[in-house]
Amino acid sequence: MKIYKICFSPTGGTEKVAGFIAAKLGSDIVNIDLTDRKADFKGVALNDDDVAVIAVPSYGGRVPAPAAEHITQISGNGARAVIVCVYGNRAYEDTLAELQDCALKAGFSIVAAVAAIAEHSIVRRYAANRPDQDDYTALNKYAEQIAAKLNSNDSATPAIPGNRPYKKAGSVGFVPRPTGQCTSCGLCASKCPTGAISTDNPAKVDKKACISCMRCAAICPHGARKVNRLLLSAANIMLKKVCSTRKECELYI
Ligand SMILES: Cc1cc2nc3c(=O)[nH]c(=O)nc-3n(C[C@H](O)[C@H](O)[C@H](O)COP(=O)(O)O)c2cc1C
């Protein structure tokens, strides 16, 4: 039995949660990076005795569009899956329901779902330093419950929250731009999940293709990609009320 960690994590928060859960479920881990726009997801095929941890961040209460597209190209072949949504302490709304539908379409059998919190990748003061010790204690407990369910060969799908039709997907419109420190090294362009940044000129961004995932800003070795400060402070004000009360991790099993 292999554990497939199938993860879309532009800035690393989702990866922390998925990596933790996957490592608790087994040691033979196969990594599938859903942010890799050049990967051949149609060539990924699991066996029915494999287990998948399929993890995405919540973007506006939905699964990021490229993640949904890539997951549905994978052949689950009846493998059991734990679906995971990671969010920035506002809300995850229909993310788990949509992720459940994507995983089903790919041929997985969903045995558990987890919602967890990580630093808000746009306004980083919210959920800063999460997942923290309390989160990992909860995730550890959840992983034990999931492992027990997998070992008992119980494949029942739990009730997973969310609406159908899903919330309307919207773009947040934060497009990071290079500052004077940019050396045009091209790392941002090569790692952009949607290919929105020109490889010849990283200052050129296809605004329609950009999903505001903040990968480019997070990985720039010179800290030279930033979003507009005024937009950021407006987002901070908008999120203040809804993000300030601590939310806890949840398990559906
Ligand atoms: C475009 C975008 C939309 C987001 N929408 C939400 C949201 O609706 N609710 C929320 O709590 N967090 C939201 N977040 C925060 C992310 O879900 C959170 O920071 C997550 O940990 C990011 O995952 P990553 O670190 O793997 O990239 C959003 C982040 C981005 C970039």
C-alpha cells in the first residue's frame, strides 16, 4: 500500500497539513504536486489498495480551479481518499463538498475529510504561525482515527459539509508585481501554477490567468514580488472581523 500525497500548495500551508497526515498513515509516500502545470496527471493511476491524501487550500470557499482540473485527470481506481481543505481562518464554505466531487469524479472512495487552518497567504497576519502545536495535536488524533478506519476496512463516506451548487467562484484580483529588487531570475515564472508570468519578462503578467495564489511572492529569493499596498490594507480591513476569532481543525469521519 502506497500513500499518495496529492497536494496543491502554492505557499506551503496546505503542504504542512497534508504532509503531517500522510506521514501518520504510512511511510511509502508518493508526492503528486498539483501546482506543477507541466506534470502529466492523466498518467497518475493508483491501485485500489493505495490511500490518497488529497489536499487543497480554500480560495473564496472553493477549490482552486487548476487543482480541480488536475485532480479530475488522475485515475483513483477505487483507492481510498482522505480529503483535506486548508484555510486562512475565515471560512471554507463549499471547498470540501467540491473537493469530494472532484475526488469522486477521479474514481476515489472518500473515507474522511479534514478542515485545517494555516496562515492566510494574502493577509499573513491572520492565522499567523498556524498550524500550531494545538493544531498538530488535533491532526495527530484525527490521523489515528483515520488509520483505525482504514485498518478496519470501513470505506463508508461521512457526511461532508458544503452546498451544491457551490458558491460562485470569484477572483480576488491581487496580482503581485515585481519591485526594483527583481533580478529577472525567472523563478516566479517557472513555478507559477498557471503560467501567468512571462518567462522572458517577469514584469509581464497575464491578469486573467493569475489566480492570486501568492506563490511568486512567497518564493522570490529577493522578496521582490508584492501586491499593491492599498489593496492589501483594504483586504485586511475586510477580513479583520471574520478572521480574528480562532477557528479549530475539524474531522468528518
Ligand atoms: C486567492 C485566495 C483566496 C483565499 N480565500 C480564502 C477563503 O475564502 N477563506 C479562508 O479562510 N482563507 C482563504 N485564503 C487563505 C488560504 O486558504 C490559506 O492561506 C491557505 O493556507 C493557503 O494555502 P497554501 O499555503 O498551501 O498556499 C485564500 C487565499 C488565496 C490566495
